[in-house]
Amino acid sequence: MLRSLIGAAALLFVASAAQAGPVLDRVRQNNTVRCGVGGSLAGFSLPDSRGQWHGLDVDYCRAVATAVLGDPTRVTFVPVTLQTRFTALSSGEIDILSRDTVITYSRDVNLGITFVGVNFYTGTGVMVRRASGVTRMDQLDGATICASQGGSNLPEVADFLRARNRPFTPLTFDRFAIVLEAFLAGRCDAVTAGAADLAGAVSVQVTNPRDYMVLPEVLSRDPYGPAVARGDAEWFSIARWTLFALIEAEERGVTRANAREMARTATDPALKRLLGTEDNLGGMLGLPRDWVVKVVEAVGNYGEVYDRNFGPDTPINLPRGQNNVVSRGGLHYGMPFR
């Protein structure tokens, strides 16, 4: 009798948890995930000459679309600026924000949005011309510094320079593409953004990258993460656990090439739960049992996503460092699938 009651309670919980909220309903009705991206940074989100989108933030949205709609192409990429990104999310213009955005206390608690987790670790950096002779940030005395409006990087640089009594002049624009153009045109002596953002810009979007250098100091610890609007717990959970699934898949050796075979042959209970062959964890979110397999088949695990966009075979070639998984000395690890 007790076992029957427990089983009934479990079924009731699954049915309740799988009930779609307003954003999830809208995504399914529209048959697309409207993904807010930056659209101007190599490595994170940038369309190529054919209009095809590439980047770590782009691949995350494709993973979410695969989880919910079963198709990684069911994404509508919506470029949003640093100033408009949170309004676009909270107003429902986009369904998810995946745009090299730093997770901060005030953003998470005061804007009607919720961050789903960390998908990239970096910090504030500064890029200069090699010919300037500047090799350290404290040499930026009296410099004009270009930055994006609404970002956290310029305040970090301002705190650093003011603490050392180094005056500077800020010059801001609403999009990083314009910021970079202004710097390359000589309108400012330095440009600030995330250190990884600058590495991508100088290696891909600059015709003569050897003429520029990213200074060695990293001024902050900036965890980037996707975000969703509050008010749809199911949508939040899908966004969150899709990110964890990509990381957990790498930790457990599940790749784009072997995901389906590992699901068939796995004997480890934890791996079987992740891949849907033991327990129906997907059902708690209204997703197929094998949703993680489909996600990894579509975009790869987190390491494959990183390497495709920042790895040694890309012009950026940014060492993973803290963006590795914990078992390889990094900071990323997924939550338990149980």
C-alpha cells in the first residue's frame, strides 16, 4: 500500500513539474527559441558571410532548442545591445538571453530575470596598440579608453586607474562593433571589454592582429551566464539543466560521436540516468527520455562547444584554463542528474 502511495505521488509530481509555463508555451507555439545574442564577438556570437551564426552562446541556444523542440535549427537569433538586453528579456521580446553577460547580484535580484548558470569564465581586460609602448594598465595615464555602454568593464578600469591617480577619458558606444571601429580608427588609446572578448576581436576581426596586444592584467572575475525572465519555472529548469547536461557530458566522456552508443551500452547508473536509459528524468520537464543524447548529438558536449569556438583549431586559440571541467583543473562541473 505504501509503495502504491509513493508511486502515485511520484507520478503526480512528474505531471505537475511537466506542466508548461507561459514562456515554454510560447516557444512551443512559435516552434522557435528567440535567443538574444550580441552578434559582434567572434567566439561568442557572430554571423559569417553567409549569415550562419557561430559561437559558444549560439551553440547553447541551439542546445536548448534541441531539448525543447527536438531541432537545433529552431532558433531565431535576435541581436541585443548591452543597454537593451535585459529589457528585451523581461519584456518578452526574447525567450532567453545568451550574450556574454556577467552574472552580478544586482542583475540577478533586481531586474526580473534569473541567471541559469555559468557558461564562461573571464574578466575585464584592456587592449592597446603595440606601438604605444604600453605594457601595463597603470601606464594608461591620460588615455582615452573606448568601451561599450552599459557594460561592467569600464567601471572596473575606472576603479583601477583612479586608485592609482591616473586620469583618463572614457569614450562609449552602444555596440562593441562600433567600439572596436573607433579604437582601430585611432579615436582612443585603448579599448576595454572582457579579456576573452578582446582575444576574439583581435584574432578574427582585426586585419593586422600583431599590431595589437591584450594587456596581461585581468581586473575582475567575470562569470558569464545565460538568463531567462522570471515567472516560468519550467523554462528556467530546462535552460539550466541543458547547460549542466553539456558540462556533465564532457565530464563523463559523452561526445557528439558516441552519445547514442553510450546510451545503448552504459552500465554506470549515473551515466544511464544522464542519457535516459534508467529513470525518466526528462519526463519531469516534459522532455523525451533521451533529450540529453539529442542535445549532445546536436552540438557536442561543453568541451566540444568550447573547442569549436575558442580552441586550438580556431584563430582565437584561447587556452581553456578556468573554463575546463573540474577534473582537468577548471571551474566547470555539472549538477547531479538524479
